Amino acid sequence: MRRRADAIIIGAGVIGAAVAFELAKRGYKTLNVDKLPAAGYGPTSNSCSIVRAHYSSWDGVAMAYEGFAYWKDWPNYLDFEDERGFAKYMDCGTVLFKSKTGHHEKVLEHYRELEVEFEDWDSETLAERVPYYDVHAFWPPRRPDDDAFWQKAEEELPGAIYTPGSGYVNDPQLASHNLERAAEVKGGEFLFNREIVAIRRNGRVQGVTLENGEEIDAPVVVNVAGPHSFVINRMAGVEKGMKIGTRALRHEVHIVPAPDDVDYEHEGFHTSDGDQGIYFRPESGNNILVGSEDPECDPQVWVEEPDKFDRNVTKEQWEAQVYRVARRIPGVRIPNQPRGIVDLYDVSDDWIPIYDRSDLDGFYMAVGTSGNQFKNAPVVGHLMAELIDACEKGQDHDTDPVQVKVPYGGFTLDAGFYSRNREINPNSSFSVNG
Ligand SMILES: Cc1cc2nc3c(=O)[nH]c(=O)nc-3n(C[C@H](O)[C@H](O)[C@H](O)COP(=O)(O)OP(=O)(O)OC[C@H]3O[C@@H](n4cnc5c(N)ncnc54)[C@H](O)[C@@H]3O)c2cc1C
């Protein structure tokens, strides 16, 4: 029998699964199709899953702050029991250094407006609260092959912004599984190990075709294909009609042991060190997980074919990130063998996602997540479901953007902020900080 659904969702990463749950709650018969064997097996599984609110725009801060509430309320939000248990929210707090990037200044304005809980630390408080940090300013970010990297720093950082409610999710793949199961309880279905090779259309979207030739019909198709988003948009013939595009960017994350005398796993903070162009957070086994905040000196490796990229950690990037973290936490011992993971970000032209409809009626997208939208997955699920439902009921989102009331914070998000047809947002950090 020919398969059909009310909405086909391409991808079962954390956002694809969240869109399914929220649509299924609204009565849509959803079908997620993923070419991998289980939910969250793609880039989601390699996510650092950091949950923090320091974005450059009001909209970015608002969405992420709303996300805190979902993660804190996770089992209750999902409203069922998962046989594998629930992903845990580790609210270790975030230390955002005041650096010459000026990022903290933009952030503070929005924190005040949105009443995000924070503490403004001066340099003495920073040194007191995190005594194992070297609080010197090393600006600008450099790589260890630059002689200036090794020069003695004279100045100190002016302080930091501490956000107590933020942290990270301990198991991003399990979080996706939780969402899959929650969607299934509401009638959603998931089809794994199946690749979509065509989007069928005839004036509006008709459905998809799989690599085995099977055709599945649906009046709604949602592109949540992560770094393959541009491939899917091309298949649907909508890419050329968009002002903002998406591309796949290779990203390395490394793991180093914390110093023996620091219980970083249980007492450490997630830290955004714009002064050196890195972020790091606690990882189980008293380790430190460290990634790049994309400073100019770090090379960007754009990937044309998202199924073909080098998954091996490179010595150069390992040294850059690990030496930087060892400069900030002087007790860190550098292991002989590099350890880490490599995966792809789906980056938009201004590092702000596209959550939108398309020029093809019935075809929607939640793409361009730019290495920073794991935290927002449940909020995006809610926003996309409201947007799809409103458009399917006749609202012209392009001229009359859908306004989405959020359940926890009670404020309203303007879904038009994430339009595919916006101008490049000049306030963006143009980095993983969004
Ligand atoms: C290394 C790394 C670190 C990150 N750290 C953070 C962080 O600390 N905090 C944060 O908030 N965000 C972070 N992110 C970003 C975050 O993980 C992503 O924004 C999020 O996981 C995206 O989820 P998704 O559901 O959109 O897509 P993905 O997880 O990319 O899933 C897309 C799915 O689509 C499937 N697919 C693609 N094409 C097809 C096709 N043709 N047919 C069938 N299936 C298809 C793929 O198999 C895949 O499973 C990080 C990302 C990476 C890579």
C-alpha cells in the first residue's frame, strides 16, 4: 500500500524529532525519514549540547533562555516514560569572559531586557570564583605556531558575566531518542535507514521519493537535514529563491583531562573564552571538552559534499585548542595522543538559523543551525509547528510573520526574524555564538 502522512520530516536529529513531537501534539500524522539507523545519530550525536543564552540579538537570547526551561522540565515536558531513561540537564552555569570581541556588551543589554538571571563579575571576583583560571588577557586569539602566542601577557581580563541557569545536556543522542518516543506516543512514525533522493512537486509539494524508489505522499514536507540542508533545498528547487543560504562547515572538538586537583567535572563552569577564541565545558571522567569560537586565525574548512569529509582530528587544530585551554587552566597536562570528534555544522550566511516556509507551498525548513541550536531544539519544534499550522491554515507568513507565544517565558517570538529572505543580520557575531 502507498504510504502517506500529513507531514514528512526529513531528518531525525534533535530538531527533526522535536518538530515531529510538536506537530504530532497538534494532531498531524508525522513521518520522519532518516538515512541513519536511529534518532540523533548524525551531527546531533557529536554535539557539545551546551545550553547558554549569550547570543547577539534579543531574539537569539530570548529563544535560548526559553530553552533553559524546557531542559529543566524535560521528563514533564515529554509526558511519558522512555525505556532508556531521560537525558540529563547539567546546569553547571556559564562564565562568559568580557573580551575585546565586545560580545558580552550586546548580551548584557538583552539579558537586562529579558530579565535573564546573571552576575556581573569584575576581575577580582572572577579570580576568586574560579581560582584555577589564569585571568590574563591574551587578546587577540592566536595559534601556537605564531611566536606571539608564547609571549607573556601583562593585562588582566576585566571580568566575566556569570549565568547560573545554563549548562549542557549529558547525552544529545538520548535527548533525540526521548523526543522520538514522545512523538511516537502521539502517533508520529519514524523510518530509519532510508534516504530521500527527490522531493516531488506539482505546483505545491506532493511528497518524497526514497532511494529504493518508494514514493511517500504528504501535503507538508519539512527540511531538517542538518548539513545536508542545501542538498535538500536544491532537490526541492527552492534554494535559488532564498536570500540566505546554508553551507556545511567542518568542526573539531577535543577532549583533555582536567588537572588532578580540580574537580572540573562536578564544579567546573562552561566557559566562553572569546579572548582566545575557544569555548569549553565539563565532560564526564573529569575531562574538558574544547571547541573553537571561530576566530579569524582559525581556518574554515567548507565541505561541498557532506557525506565526504575528513573525520580525523588534525594535529594543528588539536594543538590550537588544547594549548589555548592549557593557557587558561595552567594545570592541564597535554596528552600525547590527540582525542576528539569531527563533524559538520550547517552554517547560514549570518550564522543565524532559517526557520521558515519556502517559495514552494507546503515545503518548510529548519536549517542553518550554525553549530548553536541543539539547546533550542524543543523551542524550535514549537515555533515550526505554530508556523506550519498557521501557513497551512492560510496565513501569508512572508507578509504577515507568524508570532509565537512561548509556553514557559510567556513572551512572543517573531518567527519572521528567521526568514530565508532577511538581509544578513549585521549584529551577528558571525561565529558559533550566533
Ligand atoms: C561538533 C558540534 C558541536 C556542537 N555543539 C553545540 C552546542 O554545544 N550547543 C548547541 O546548542 N548546538 C551545538 N551544535 C549544533 C547542534 O548540534 C545542531 O544545531 C543540531 O544538532 C541540529 O539538529 P538537526 O536535527 O537539525 O540536524 P542533524 O543532527 O544534523 O540531523 C540531520 C539528519 O538528517 C538526515 N538526512 C540528511 N539528508 C537526508 C536524506 N537525503 N535522507 C534522509 N535523511 C537525511 C541525517 O542522516 C541526519 O540524521 C554542535 C554541532 C556540532 C557538529
